[in-house]
Amino acid sequence: MADEMVRRAQTFINTAYEGKLGIGRIPEDGNTGWNIMFALTRALQYELGISSLSDSFGPTTLSALTSKYPKVNASTVPSENFARIVQSALYCKGYDGGDIDGKYNSRVQAAMVKLKSDMGVGGAFPGSDLTPKVFKGLLNMDAYVTVNSGSGAIRSVQQWLNGRYVKRQDFFIIPCDGHNSRDVSKSMLFAVQYELGMADGTANGVFGPGTKSGLKNHTVSTGSTGTWVSLFSAAMILNKRPVSFSPTFSAALADAVKTFQSFAELAVNGNGDFQTWASLLVSYGDQDRKGEACDGVTKITAARAAALKAEGITYVGRYLTNPSSIFLPEKAIQPGELQTIAEQSLRCFPIYQTYGRDASGFNYAAGRTAGYAASNAALDHGFKAGTRIFFAVDFDALDQDVTNNVLPHFKGIADALADDGGRFKIGVYGPRNVCTRVAEAGHSTASFVSDMSSGFSGNYGYPLPADWAYDQIVTRTVGSGGGAIEIDNNIASGRDTGQNSFDKPRGIVPDVSFDSGFLNALQGDISKYMQSIGFPDSGGNRIFTHTECFETVMARDALTTQLSNVHKMRKALMQTSTYWEMRHYDLVDQTVDHAVAAYHLQGIGTKKDSSTGIAQISGDTGIRAWNHCIEKGYVDSGPKLDPAKDADIWTMWQKVNQDNAFSISTVAMSHLWATDGKPGGQNPPNGEEIMRGMRLDYTEKEIFEVLRRFQGWGTEAEEHAGKRMALYQIFEKYNGIVRNL
């Protein structure tokens, strides 16, 4: 809700500092946000005589403020505008700043006392003076009262930390909003280091060797009292354990510690020992622990399996697919590997991951694709129904990324696997916040936590998810000689135990004629997917219904099977491109087709070519694709047309427009042309990157490239290819079933 005094503060900034702060005018809308906080910071820097202004209240600003005005009050405030900056900032924080009249009056003084009390620094900085670190805390968006259902216990910890350590050089006032966060978690590490006796400049808020060594000498237990117990109980509270913030280690605290230790798979003794301290302070905890699980990108051979067993490992995470044909050649499960795992009494839990290393790779359609692809790959490898697949979110997802991208992505995964009859369970791999929120949304049943990435925003300040199955804490190499293998060592909770019995793997075999007994199921799955991305079965401005498109494609099954066998091209590539393009044919496309016909038949207009027919292929593209395949020997030599001649364009245009079988054959020719570097791309400048020759075991990246190149290049082609990937996986699901009957 807009606030009149905040609006007046915005007006003050725009009026007093117009053209002076290196920024434009800020909105005068009465809403507090970073734009006014940054503007107030720049205004303060201007008043301090700093020449290079910035949005950051950094060391330069703090040093200048400390040097010139270590205590701002009614007697020392240097100017009316300086006072107005203070008054404006108070209003932006929700405190009474007076009339923004340039006076450090009694109202401002009372507000300052209240602000410092809320921060917990009233004892460190008594009275109504504004000190530099408080000023720094005033010019940000941190809250010093509980917000969004914040915890009173956490707020007490935050205030205590501020009050006890604010005078240390590198400790700055943290929020007192009742929520743990990156800054709060780091402040705990500073506090531990200060209590260990580290000097300013040495203490750095990092869980390093000195901190670890010191904590090993500070076990607390029932009957202990003092600051170390306060810190330990604070750490428990920040991890959302139900304890009191106290300097006394009570029997109730010991019981809560035992519960936490049991939950985190630590030695259960009720003491605040090093391993417990470590698990409370950093996501990876004590990295010297040896877990019962691991994951890795290296094939498990008999020798490597023996090395893992010698380390006490039972559960092995392996990847269902490898999106690259070049990098990490053993990342995906290799032929015969699952049999070795079973024979060596190990158990395997499957992981699905592609290139999703930022938020842009996660959305509903991509989730659908992931679900279908993972299910297909799991069946290929021989995983049985009931297996849990862990879908990876391997990037530093901010909370808004989880809301806007990750949750829709996992909804897509859930819908895809539901379409498959719920054959496989869904797990999530990722930072703590990702795992927790996906589980709370009902999209996963267990978490594989990437706690080794302790600096991730989604790990810093978040507790271990309630449903954690595997906790990834460190990379290490085990074994020697031929048995040596690098792994990520994982603690196992027992919530997931992987599999040690597998069906016979489905090999890389040629496509065969479709079994009509699966037609209804295939048609239904495609319908569900297309509806989920905004394509109802009929209606709108689309010319063809879902049923018409589906029946047109499947009526040419004999042709797509023949083309698949001749060119080692999965039928799903041809089926996907044809269905997708036919499904998109609309009134605009029809109008353009009429204009092309008018040009060639009546000499009317200038439109000589268009994307046409069921696969939306232009005369020019059709000529170039067929010419390329003739030159390469992919098809029998025949007459080559000239794309520079209107007559030849018209000849090809009519064929792809009127002959559905020829149009599908041209899809195949276009895909072959694409793999050989179809012109029009950006890398290299005059053509696309040359791919491996067409083959039945293309990686997901290669499949994406073929589908994308059929449409072209650019943002729309990328977006559409991402959506067509799910369609491809649906066709491939049923083609895979049929060819393995």
C-alpha cells in the first residue's frame, strides 16, 4: 500500500538531487523499494563528498561516515538535506521520521531509539545518536520486526547476535525479521570465530580449518552454561528445531539434539559435538563422514564396485542419459553396468539431468519432456516399476526461480509420469529450498540434497529437507589402480534404497511397424500434452484438429518405418515434425498459400513461395533438402531442381502441398540436411554446426538440434523445439514399446 510520507521522501530525492546522483528520477508512488534505498545511499555519498557514487553502502561510504560523523544527532547533523535523508530512510523502514523538514527533532530521536531496540543494538549504541553501522542497516530492505510469519525465537537470536557482535569490524547488522537467511547464517560463523578468539580481519565467516579445529574443542552437553551454549541453541533454532534460546544446556535441549542427530544420521548422544555443530552451521556438515551412498559420472566396473563396498557404500546414483556425445562419455549408465551393480550387491538409484543450469531451462513443457524422457530411458535400462527417479535442479535457484520456473517444471514432470500410469516415483535433486518447496507442492516423494554446494542461496540458511533420502557432502576418490573412482559421497537416510533387480535392458534396435493396439493410448497421451500447452483438440484458428493430424501421421506409418530403417532415423523425428507443423497450420498460413497459388497460376501478386503442406515446408527448402541428399547419396540420384527458378519452386511447392507421403519424405530429407550443417545458422556463420551422422542413439541435445533446425534458428525455433521435445518423447515411448515386443 502506498504511503504518503514515502512519496514525500521520493519527491525530496528528485527535487534536491536532480542530475546529481547519476540516476534518473525515481518513481513518486509511495512504495518502498530498492530504487529509493539506492537513491538515498547515493544522496548520503553525495553529502559525504564521495565523488564516485554507487548503489552500494560499502567500505568507502562506511569509512567516510565514520571519519566525518561517527555520531549523528541534533547537534552534529551537518545539513538539513542530511537530516532529510535520515528522515526519509526512517519512513521507508516504517518509523516516524518527522515532517522531512531537515530537523533531527524529538520524533526522529524517538524513532532512532526504537529502531536500535528492534535491531538489538540499543545496549551497544545507547541513546538516539545515529551511528555508521546503524545508518548502513537503515539504508537497505532488511526488516527489524517479524514479517511473513517470522519466528519470534529466530528474531531473538538475530537481535542477540547484533547486540553482542556489532562492534566487531566485519560484523554488520543483520535483519531481525524472524527468518534465517544467507546473512544470518554467515553471522553465526562470524560469532563462532569471534568466540574462538579470532581477531578482526582473520574472522571471515567461512567454515575453514581454523573454525573446524576450534569447534572440536567446544563440545557442549547437559549442564554446560555460557555463550557457547547460547550459540549452540541459536544454531538449533535457526535450523527450525523446537528449543529455547538459552545459555544453559538443559535436558530438554539434549532431547532435541538427539532428535536432530537421528534425523541427520549423526551419532546420537545428545551432545553438541563437532559433527552436530558442523551440520547446524553449514549445509555439508562434517565432510570427513563416510556415507553409505554415492553418485558419479564413471561406469561401475567389478573392480570399482569392490572399492565402493570397501568404503561402506551400498547405494550408487547413476545418470539415465547423457545430453552430450562428447563430454563425460561414461556419465550415463553403460551397457551391462546395472548387472554388475546387482551382482556386486550394490543398489542403484537413477538420476535424470540435462543442461538445466539456470532458470531458463525450467518450465512446464520442459518438465513434461523430462518426465517422458526419463521414463523412456529408465525402461531402456531395465528399471522396474516403483523405482524413484531423481530429477536434477543443478543451479543456484533463488526463491523466485523456484516459484516461476522450478515448480511449473516439476508439475510437468508429475503430469508426464501420471500419463505413464505412475510407473515411476519422482525424486528431486537440488539445493535445500528447491527440495523442500517441490515436496511441499506435492511434486516429489524424496529429496537428494546438493549440500556440497554450500554457497548456493537455496542451501544457505535453509534446514535439511524433511524428506531427504541422500545428502551430498563431498567429492573424493576411493580405491586404487583399476578400482579407483571419483565419487560424490552421500549420506543415506534410508528413505530411498535404489534397486538391485532389473529387467532386461532394451537395446538400440531399429523401428518397426506400429502395433495398432497402442494407437488409442498414443493418441490420448499426445492430446493431453498438447492441451497442457494450450492446444485444445479442436477449435480456435487452427485448421486441423488433433485427430486429423494424428491420423494423417500414423496413416503413413509404413513410410516412416521404411525411411527410419533406410536412414537410421528414429520415426519419432519425422512424426514429431509433421504432427507439430500440421497442428500449427492456421488461417494465416492458408491465406499465404492462396497467394502463392495466385502468383504462379494467375500472375497475381509477388508471393512466390511459402511453408506449406502438412509439414509446412517451402518450395525452396524442399529443393535444397532433396538436392543435398541426392548429392550425398542418401537417396537415389534423380533430377535436381533449381531454387532460383520460379517453375522449379512451384513444382516442389505443389508436391509438398498436395502429396502427404512426399511431404513426410521431405521431412526426412530436411533432417538429414540439418545434421550435415544446414545453412542459415550462426555457428559457423554460413551454416549450422555439423552433427554426428544420423543414428538411432542420438543424445537429447542432438534430438533437440534436429527438431530445432527443421524450423530454423532464433528464439522462436528454440522455444518450439523445447516443446516438441516432449512430443518426440511421447512418440518414442510407444515406438520403443512396439520395437521391443
